[in-house]
Amino acid sequence: MPSANEIEAGVAGSAASPVIRVEDAHKYYELGETRVHALRGVSIEIYPNEFLAIMGASGSGKSTFMNILGCLDRPSSGRYLLEGIDVSKHDKKALALIRNQKIGFVFQGFNLLARTTALENTELPTLYTKIDKAERGKRATEALAMVGLADRSQHFPSQMSGGQQQRVAVARALVNRPSILLADEPTGNLDSRTSVEIMEIFQNLNDKGLTIVLVTHEHDIAQFAKRVLVFRDGKIRKDDLVLNRPKAAEVLKTLPTLED
């Protein structure tokens, strides 16, 4: 993860153009003889340093949209530009390279390797880069420190709480210094206090310039973002700025402390 100054310099240099631009994206799936129209002409711009929450019922198109943003899928028609580059027509190998270099992923399931330490789990994405061993360790250590787990680097997942495991997952997403962090229901398996703790980390990262897109079913979690999209029937039905946005650090002061 770059320093705050490095992030801010990068944001300042690209503030005039969106980090993500989706233009009239449609997505079709063929299920037997049935054709499902999952996205119906979605267009959106997301700028550097935005913190966007995406909501919508099951089948609304939000997961399909996130898969396209994460270069896990491609639109059937329309364009997706990531940092000004049209990745809509890239092949699987090119998309994999973009995912590794430009996008960090956090999921509801922590997806940590059970017999691997927090430090080693955090290092994993760097194994697919040209970064040398010393730099891999340095970056992983810095990423763990950013999520408050510097003292847990040699712990295994079984020795950590759910919230700590999700922090490791966030550190792993940051280790390759991505342009954007995509988080799919990152608080879905967590209690209320731990969920707010994860939102505090996200707000801190966003304050340093990282662009974040979060999918959540929880309205109270969405309110920690700066902007909320609501999907329905494959379209964006609402796109609103969050007014009176709560600071997670302040909310935590009002919540009881839970024992691990």
C-alpha cells in the first residue's frame, strides 16, 4: 500500500477523469432455452477517492455489475473503461493481469488458507507479480499494520476472531497497491461492532485516497459510504450522495466492546 502522500499525489494527478467508466453495459446469460437480461444499459462514472455502496435485491444485477467491475466477467455489449483503458474486449489472461495489478477484492467469506499465517496469507497476491521476496514481506507487513494487525502477523486463522480474519483479508487486498478496492458483503459474517470496525478501516483507507466500491444488503453499513447506488431489474434506479454520513470511529464509541 502506498503512503498517504503517494496516494494523494496519484489522486491529484487523475482527479479530472473517472477511474471507472461504464457505458451502456448490457449483460445476457443463456440458461438453457431462456435468455436472462441481467444488466440493461447501465452507465456510470466513479471518480478517484469515491466510496460507493451498491444495494439491491437478489437478481437486481448488482452482482453481475460487480463481476464486470472486477474484470471477472465482460459485458455482452457496451464498454467498461478502467483508468481510461477499455477492458471490455480483453481476453482472460489480460483480465487476470488487470485484476492482480489494479483491483483488490474483499469477500464475505474470508478465504484465508488455514495452515498459513496472517503474513503469508497477505503475501499471496504478490506471488503472481515480479516483486522480490524482501519486497513481498515488506508490503505484507505494511498492509497488516494498516488494518491494525501488526502484532498478529504470525498467527493462523484459527487463532484469530472473525473480525481479525476479515482484516487479514483486507490487508491481502491491499498488498499489491490497487487503484480500487471491491468489497462484496464484507460484513455479512460479522457482528455489529466488528462490522463498524471494518467500516472504520474502509473510511480510513478512503480518506487516504483509495477508491472503494462496496456491495451490502445492510442500510446502516451503506451509510458509511459517500454515495449509494440501488439496482433493480438490471438498472440503476437510485444514485444518491449520503447526507450526514456517520464516522465509524465515532459510532464505535457508542457500541459495547465484545470479547473475542
